[in-house]
Amino acid sequence: MSVAVITGAASGIGAGLAREAVHRGMDVVLADLDAAALEAVATEIGGKTIAQACDVANLMDMQLLAEEAFRVFGQVDLLFNNAGILRTGLTWDIDPEDWNKVLNVNIMGIVNSLHAFVPKMLATDISSRIINTASVGGFLPSPFMAPYSATKFAVVALTEALAGELKASGSRINVSLLAPGPVKSRIFEAKPRASSQEFHSAMTAMLDTNGLTPDEFSPLVFDAIDRGEYWIIPQPDMFEEGFRRRNRMIEERSLPIFYSVERE
């Protein structure tokens, strides 16, 4: 039996990944800060499931999660570093506390998970995979969500570095970068600042109109894992043209393309 660990599993993409993992016959370890919602997901999906409330920004919490996962199941086949949060507003207007929250969850949450899980995964020496959730926003930055864009760019770099290190060490751990497009979730639930109210409303409406449900999105992720893909981009139509435009912009040293904002 294969084992999947999923952070940010109480809602959105994480909950969808959990349902799909159980559907595919996997045991699951679910982690989230929201204990009540996490328990609800665990009850819903059934199967052999551990639901452990934890803060990915806290290294000790992640170490306890890893210890419990390996105590119960003895291995981890898929480690989904999926937890993430978003704050909108003008870069200089977003509270430093909110900046730190986004940095600590979106970047240090993955770093803490790697500290907690990778040594144990190396010791079991089985073919396994770490999947770090970035975003299309990790390639195409957007005004009014600088903390999110900055951290997701960092996740792209961190994941590539991790893949190279694991390959250089001769391990059997593979790595994938997951870059979702619009997926219906609670990512925009935090109340926006006045400076980003209009942007926040537009992005929420876009998710409602164009976003996949987590249960539509998650099978695409697992299919890509089955194919052994590093770049997991389940919604290429939301990515390809912007990626080409950004590459041209960099090559030509032209002015930035402001995604999600109309240019005059």
C-alpha cells in the first residue's frame, strides 16, 4: 500500500488530493492548521487515514507529523507540500505581519517539511516523490499580490534546487513542481485591504467562473505523477501564452507585462 502525506489538506486542492489518493487506494496522512475542517475531510474520505493538526511554519509540528506518519505506515511514497496562503494589497501597504505569515507558510512550510521528512524518506530507500505546490503565479507575477508571487517564485527555485540535490546524492526520491491555474478554493478568503478590493473581487469572480473544482483538478495531478513528470501543469491553457510572453519580455529586455492588470 502506498502512503501520501498532504499538507493544507482541510480544503481546496489539498482536500481534493486527499480524496483522489484514497480513491486510488492509498493510505493518507492529512495535515492542516484547521483541526475541525481537517477531521471532517478525514471522516468524509474514509480509508486508513491520519489527520493531524499542525502548523507547517513550525518545524516541531512538522517533525511530529513525520514521526507519526512513519510510526503508523513505515514509509511515505508521496509528500505533497501543498499548504499555502495569500494576501492582497499594495506591496508597501500589506502589514509586515501578513508578509511574514505568507513567507513562513509558503516557503518555510516547505523547508520545514523537507527537514522533517527527507531524512526519513532517504533512510527507507524506496522510490518516492516530493510534490511542491507553486502556482502559475510562480512564473507570472501579479500586482496586488506580491507576497504570494514572491513566495511562489521561490518555490519554483527551491524545487529545482531540491531535485538537483537529490539526484546528485543518488537517492530514489523524485521531485515534481505543481503549478495550478485557477482552482476553486479558500485561497482568497482573507479580507482584502482597501487598496486591493477591486482586484480581489475580480480574482474571486475569475476563480468562480474559470476555476476547476478540486475534484476535477486532482486526477490530473495524479495522472502526471504516474507519468513521472517534473513539471505538473494541469491547466496549460492558463499558462502557455503568458509563459511565452514573459520569456520574450526577458529576452528583449522590454517593460514588464502586468498580468491581471490592464496596461495603458
